[in-house]
Amino acid sequence: MTFCPESVLAFTNKAFDFICKNEPEEPDLTWFARQSPGYAPGSPLFSFAALQDNLPGSKHYYFRPGYNAGETNTHLPNKGYLDCTGGYGPYNPGQSPPEVIEVILNQLSRQPLCNNNSTDIYAFILSKILDMITPAELKHTFLTNNGSEAITAAVNLARICSGKASIIAAAGSNHSSTLRSVNIADQLYCQQAGYSLKPGFQYIPFGDAYTLRIIMECAQHEGNDIAAVILEPVQGEMGVIIPPDDYLAQVRELCDYYQTFLIIDETNLTLGRTGKTFTFEHYGITPDLLCLGRALGGGIMPLGALVTSDNTWNNQADKPAFYPPSPATAPFSCAAAIAAMKVLFDEGLIEQSAEKGNYILPQLQRISGKYPVVKEARGKGLLIGMEFADDKLVPAIVQDLLNHGILVTAALNNRSAIRIEPPLNISIEKIDHLLEMLEKVIKKIVNQQ
């Protein structure tokens, strides 16, 4: 980790207690405002100077009196199913974690939304937490409604700051589902359906730094029109493709040499899924722009964030790359994220992900070596892929596991692979049950051939 977990835990616990109060007091408001990166001009929440000069004072922190949440229902059990899909990323602390539900219901009775000129203090607190857990070079946070908006904002920012247009992405990537992000991603099924705006996007093989070097060298001779390289540090929707250990370091070096921004998309990998807070930490690099989403809202609220360095943020103050999306700093979304952060650090979910990944992966690899129909098992933390020799096997495996009460999913961009990504708080007993049922299903298919 690049930060002090004890300090983050202390801050998130204090923030959680604060947002659970019926009527927060002025001293608490002032203390949190002064701790937050957005307290002084240079706010990480706004994208242009005009708003930075009009940051909210404590009089703008809205708390509606008369708290009365009424009776609430606890979250429903999963009807006996063991969810090993993780909601494609957001269910790190489990489905409907009680702490997150509590603060959302609490906030709904006060002020669910507020306008961007009077951003709620919860947005500042969340910005502070992100400032604490990201590398020191990443200093500015722009909150969005989801990961897709964070990715679009990153591309806008890179193009405006560089004055260049081209974006390089990896073949087989998945950068969410807006029109622009579909084009950033190499999602052929979408492009064939008529969504493509291909000009301005180039694609490289994932994990191949040599090809990237050649493309950037050619671009340099032609005038270097490459604004950014955008990559997932692990390709989840290709069936969890792990790059060579030195790949991202080489990409970082190339981006520095050719003065190109590096965007890391962790919208599908956010917050501990791969055994570290951020997946790029496995590779010893820091991006210029970091996109977050999905798990940021605690598996309840949609929320995203773009976290950037000075060299991108400061260059767009006079011609903003984006405007704050209206609900993105909504108190109930930010409160959900703060509660999710508390659970993440309070329960040691990042460490649990690493430990449980080290437990499950060798056993999956044992199964892989035992049955020829399994091509490979691979993963980091609790983001795991199993690839099969024949893509026709995957639907049967998914269905048979469902019949045994276990939910897994086929990889979106690689139909010969399944993804296994349970909540980070899954017990060892349930992991053993998953392993037992998975081997039983694979053995059944082998015997039927």
C-alpha cells in the first residue's frame, strides 16, 4: 500500500459516525471541511477556475431537520445462491451491506441531492479519502455518476491538455458502454451493431509493449498525434488476462518519453478486488489519470471518479474539459461511498482478497491440470478467470453451476472463459463449496464427451 491504513481507517470511521448523526453539529462540519482537499481554492471537485473561486462555506452544507426513516427492511438473502459474479465488480463488501444501506436511508430523509454550486460536504469527505489512498501524484478528484462518465472525462481531459486527438487502447478491452467508451474499447459486437465512431482510436495487442513502441515511434515521425494510452491493468472481460509483470512499467516509460498521457481504467477492478487497493499497484506504476467506478458506491449507488495529476488538471482550467454532472456529488451517493470505504478498511477486505485469492487460485489450477477441457485458470486476488478449450462448454458450465446454486458468468469478450469474482468477504467454507461444485460440474461434462 502507498498509504497508512490506520490513518485511513480512523478517518473513514470518523466520517461514518458523522454522516450517521441526525443533526451534525457546526464543529464537525468545520473540521471535515478543513480536512478536505476542496476546502481551499484549487478544489478537486470542480473543473474550472470560476467555480474554484466560489467554494461552499459551511452555510451551504444542507441538512434537512426532522429525521424519520421509519421501519426498514434488512437486505434479502440471495435465495440460497452463492454469488460469484460480484455484480461485475461492485459487490466487494457483499450485497446490500448494512452500513451502506443505513447511511443511504439516513440521507434520503435529509437532502438526497444538491446542486453543484453548493456541493455537499460528503463530496469533500469522499474526495479526501480518495486523496489519502491514491499515490501522492494523483491530487485532483472529479466525481461522476458512473465509471463510463469517468472514462469519457479522462479522454476529454487528455485531448484538451495535450492538444492531440488519437487514443490508443487494447484489443479486447472493456471501457463501459457509452457511445464514446464503446469506441475506446474494442467491443466488436457493439461496433457491428452500428455504434462505431472509429476515427481517433487505435488498438494494440494487450500485453505487447513492442507493438505499442512501434506505433508511438511512427506517430512521432508523423507529428505525434497520440493524446493518451488507455488500459485496464487486467482485462476482466477477456476472461481475466494478466499482462507480463513488466508490461505496464514499459507502457509508463513509453508514455513519458513520447509525452503521452497514461489513463488506467479500474472501473471494473476498483478497491481491493485484486488484492491491492488499486490493481496498478501490482506493477509499480502511477497513471496520469485514474478512472474508478462500480465498487465505489458500495454496490448500492452508481458513482464514479476521475483522479488526476497536476500536469493534466492544471492545464485545462481556462477551457474546461468537462462540467460537473448534476447528481454526481449527491449526498446519498457520496455517503454510500464513505460507508463502503469504512467497511473496506474496517473489515480488512483488501487483505482478505489477497489471502483468499492465494487460497483459491492454486486449487483452480489443480483442477485445470486435471481436466484437459480446462485450458487455464488465472487471476489476481478475487478476480479469477477460467478458460476452456471449447467455448461451447461455457454455457453448460454456467447453467450447471446455477443448478447447484452458484452464480458465475461468461466473459463478455471471450466466450470460452468464465469469470469468478465473489464478494471479498466470502468465507473459506463457501470457497471450498464453490471448488467442490465446479470440479463436479467439469467432471460431469468430461464424462459426457
